Amino acid sequence: MGDVRSAHERLEAENAMNLSSELKGARAAYFDSLDTGEQVDEKKFTYAWTLIHQKSKDNIRAGIALLEELSDNKGVQRESLYYQATAQYRLEQYMDSRKSLQRLLTIDPSNRQALDMKALVEHVLSREGAIGLAVFSSAALAALAVGAAILKKDDFP
């Protein structure tokens, strides 16, 4: 079982990083590697990692897309899936994050970071489920009360 607090602390530390200056260099290195054909996957991973640590949701999405491309590459598969899951979590794509983590844990069942992150995602999903149930229940009660009032009004001409 994972530790929600550890995952939350790890995410907070990563969110505090300012990598905007590194983004330009990582992007240039990635595109240079595409031209030369050398270390393409490593440069792609670095560029994706830098993108997902930006504030811009568009950058995060672009990083996720690159990580998805790398998720079948055995050399960076575990890291790609983990960072894909953390980026999806940051975008509140909790179900996608859970899927990425489940895929990673299929490959590496004892991965502590993935177990902790999965516990955090499950915690958020269960909390959201409880909130959704409460909202649905309140709406159902309100509809029931309105319906009862209409029926009671119709009973007395």
C-alpha cells in the first residue's frame, strides 16, 4: 500500500521547481537529436520531463504526449509512465493517472513512488466520489421534495 503523504510531498517539491530556463535548452537538444538521430529517446524524455514541470497546461499536455510516445520504450518506460501519471494528476485527469500507474505497477509491482502516487490518486478519487454522491443525493432529495409538494397541491382542489 502506498503513502499518500509521501506522494503529496514529492508533488509539492516538484511543483516548486522553476524549470522555465531549462525548457529552451531541452527543446533545442531534442530537436537537434531529431536531426542527428542520436540519443533521440533520452532527449525526448528530458524535454517531456521539463514540459510537465511547467505551469502552462498546454506545456504539460505536450509533455504527456511525448511521454506516451516513450511509454513502450523499455529504456525509459518506468520513468515515462510515472511522470505521465504525475502530469495527469496535475491536470486533474485522475482516471488517466490511475491507468498509467496501474500499467507501471504491472511492470514494477514494488515501485514505491508509483505505489505512493496511486494511493494519492485513489484518495482523491474516493473523496471526489463521496462529494459527487452527496451532491447527487441532495439534488435527488430536492427533486423529491418538489414532487411531493406538487402531488400534495394536486390532492387539494
